[in-house]
Amino acid sequence: MQLKMVVSSAAAMLFVSCVAGAAPKAVPPRTPAPAAKAAVSTLAAKAPAKRAQELGGWPDTRAGEIARRWVTAFSAGEDSMRACLQQIVTPEGLARHPIAERLETYRNFRESLGTLSLASVDRSGPGEVEATLLASDMSKHKFTFAVQTVPPFKLISIKATEHRMHPGLEWLGGFHH
């Protein structure tokens, strides 16, 4: 590994004048070269875009993080879901509905829905995210994730609602309730 030492001419002159016993002269501030400014602003612009890509459309909030982790674990399988639940659910929630009970519910949902992916975030706040998730068969399901708004920011509850079309109106492509 080679180490290069770069010293600006102004810094070298300041050092030389101090060693010679002369009072140091004020050194004018250096202005970054236009290329350096452009590189910094490009990096700054890419940071939020990269973060948004990492989040996959989920809001950059504690509730968004918990919801994203739950959906990822749901789709990854039972072992991932077990580990996720142990990390994100409040102790009170685990006391009310132990992991074994939660995994039974998970198995039923997983058998019915397959994997889940984010279709849209419909509403987001500090303690709640409401999202529309797509099942493997492309059916839409609304999930509401409630999360503590103070540390340790654990999952309080999840409410799931299926989008259903009124019979005979499927050809309209919408009208859900």
C-alpha cells in the first residue's frame, strides 16, 4: 500500500513562515473545483434515491421498517417469520398470542395467499402504515401495521382486509369495498 502526502502550497508557505519565526499570514480559503462540487452534489442526489430503492416503496419510518420486515419474512418462509416475530412483536403481544399461535395463523395465510409484495402504501404515519399487498395470485389485500411510537418501536398489531369486487362489476376493473 502506498501513501501519498498532498500539501497545498498555501499550507507549505504557512509552515515555512512559522518555522522561520515570521508571523503566519492569513491563508485565503480554497474554493472547491467545479468538478469536486459536481461530484458532491451528485452523491447527495443519489443518496435519497438509493435509500428509496432499498426500502422498495415502503415509507422511511419505524412503522414502514417493521411492515417491510414482516412482509419480507412472510414471503421468505416459516423460519424467517418466526425469527422476525421474535424481534418485532411487543412482549405484551407475544404474551397474548405466543409465537406458536402466530405461526399457525401465518401458515393459514401463507397457504391462502402464497407470497406477498407491496402494491402501494395507502396511508403512513409515525405509528401506522396501511398498505395494499399483492398475493401470489395478484389478488389485493389491505394490511394495517400498528407500531409503537416510542422505543423500542415494536409491532402492536396487524389488521388484514381483502379487496373484494362487487359481483358482476369485475369488467370495470375496480370498485372495491
